Amino acid sequence: MTNVVVVGAQWGDEGKGKIVDWLSEQADVVVRFQGGHNAGHTLVIDGITYKLSLLPSGIVRGKLSVVGNGVVIDPWALIAEIKRVSVLGVDVNSENLKIAENASFILPLHSELDLLRESAAGEKKKIGTTGRGIGPAYEDKVGRRAIRVSDLRNFDALEQKIDRLLAHHNPLRRGLGEKEVDGQELFNILKEIAPKILKHATPVWKLLADMQKEGKRILFEGAQGTMLDIDFGTYPFVTSSNTAAGQACSGSGVGPSSIGYVLGIVKAYTTRVGSGPFPTELFDETGRHLGEKGHEFGTVTGRQRRCGWLDAVLVRQAVALSGINGIALTKLDVLDGLDEIKICTGYVLNGEKTDVFPTAMEDQAKVEPVYETMKGWQESTVGAKSIDDLPETAIKYIRRVEELIEAPVALLSTSPDREDTALIRNPFL
């Protein structure tokens, strides 16, 4: 038995929700370890669609679900999400949902600042943020002025911490021509919501340590994707947290030796939401086909995703950065019916070939993809339960992807349906 970390190996939206749900059946605990409610996982179970943002995917299976300290939490968004899933029959209570008492909050002033900055940047310079306050909340966390879950236990101290927070934010707001935040008003809304959050609060690091001693299986659920990592992604067009597998440890309070297997989720093509470089992006009929057949719209924002061919260079880098042991290849069925399929195997930058995606923003914008073309297949792959059920040309595509990214396929997904998943290697064993 081992503990498993699931991370996106592209720009997010790889289909992590379905895979985590599929794996959660074998897990005792499911842990979210970074990001906020800008992330979205869609699960389809028995014909019911669940759209989750902060709640770990295991919650719909009745698994112990944990929100780690690496997550920034909008408490009002969390309460609203709990209400939404309860309407669908999911009981979220103080026993099956635990929140790290040292996790930081996203407050209304954070989302307001996010939107103000994007507006001031203009269309050409905006980052493409979801406007949910994730970045400003992480800034306050690093700046040691964040309001944390445990702060709701002491209202006298909370007032002082709000004063410290606003000593930073109100001058910013004045500079942007915005009204200052009323500290008393912020205190009042936090006091009101405190009981609803505190009933879930616990030292998560100890909870997970105890569960490991008992031999429980832990599934760590990442949000976004490796190419959105604050350090290793397409900076500055990235999210505000580390999205690689190493964050599972610091974002939940477990040591590196606790991780036994890292599963990278890879879409059979590439998509991206928002601004930033995208070497294999398609603007033609094929790009439209991928978007329409793949239903490429953001779970949280509803924004249409940009589509392109699989970029094996980016995925290979993600494999190295997260120590990925195997991948779950998703949405293979979207490629059904194409006469030919291309894979990016390298780039040309300033007239020279390279097999590394560059670090500098200017170079990332200039790289030109080098493609390898493979024959497509006309047969349907939907519902395949093993690789042997696939057309021969589809198998060749998978084997070539494995060679290029230097990681084997452990799981294969050929539709949004949970049952349409082929197990090749069980990450938990």
C-alpha cells in the first residue's frame, strides 16, 4: 500500500476530478493541498454532475476529506459549495470534512484587489486571473498578515490582526481610487461565519500523521497544473501557488517519505484558459473541433479554453519536476475521427532547436513547435476498458507519447463517465 499524489501535468483542466474520484474508492482520506476556489473539478456520478472548487473530490464518496494549510480558503465560497452539494444528496459535516487550522483566508478585499489590478493592467497586460482573490491572499500569507482559520477562536486578537491587515490594504485601495475597507464590518462578517468554519478546524498535520500510523491510504489532490506553478510555470501567467507534487507535503503537513506514487494527469491534447504562451495552440478547424468535442469550458469560470496539439516537451518537464511515476491519459476519445494527429517533440528558438521550454517570458512567447505527425483513427475509443480494446493506431499514439514524455500510462480515460477508465497499473499498489 502507498499514498498517492495526483497533479496536473499541463495547464490544468486535464480531467483530475474524474481520476481522483476513480482512485478515491481505494483511499481512506482525500486531501487538497494548494490553490483556492479558482480551481474546479467536475465529477459525473450516476448521471449527476458535481462541480467542486474547494471541497476535495472524495467528499461525494463519503471519504474523509481534508483541506490542507496550503489552500487559501474563501469561507463564504466554501459554505455556498457545501450547500450546493447538499442539494445533490452529499452530507458534509464536521466528521467527514476537516480544515487545517493554519490555512489562510481569502477575504472580500482580496477578490476586489484582484479585479482592480486586472482592470488597471488593461487588456494586453492582464494576467488572466479568475478574479477570486487567490493571488492577493497568498501575498498576505507570505507577508505574515493573513487572517487564518485559528484566528477565529480569539476575537480580541482578531481585531488587532484585521488592523494590521488593513494597514497594508487601505493605502493600496486609496492609490487605486477605491474606498477603504471598514475594519469593524470585516470583523463582523468573520465573527458571523466563525462557527460554521471552526467546527471543521483541526491540526491536519497530526490527523494525517495518525492516519499513516494506522496504515490508512491517503490520496493527495492537486489543483491547476504544473505549467501554472508559481516557480516553474509560464511566469507571470501562472497561479499563485506551487502546483508540483512536492507541494503535497508542505501544503498538508506530511514528510516527503509519506509519498509513494505520483500520478500525472495528461490530456491527449493541450488546453489552456486565460492569457500566456501556448506553443501548440491551434486557430483552425482542428482547434475548434477539439474545443467543441472536448466541451472545453472552465468548470469555475465558464471561459472557453484554448486548444492545441499535445506538447510532449511541456509534459516531459512536468514529469521531471513532480517526479511523476506514471500518467493518466485523458480525453483520448476527443481525437477520434481525425485523419492525422500531431505531437510537439521540440522547439525552435531564435533559429536553434531546443528540447526545453525556456524560462524567460519573452522566449516562451517566441518558441515555435517542432511536430511529429502520426496517423489518426476513425474508430471510436469511447468505453475502452483496456489498451487492447483500442484501434492499433491509437495504441501507437499512446506508446509514442510514453516514449516522448518518459513516463508510462497507468490509467486511460475515454469519456467523462467514471466507468470508462482503463487500469494499467494501480498507483496504490
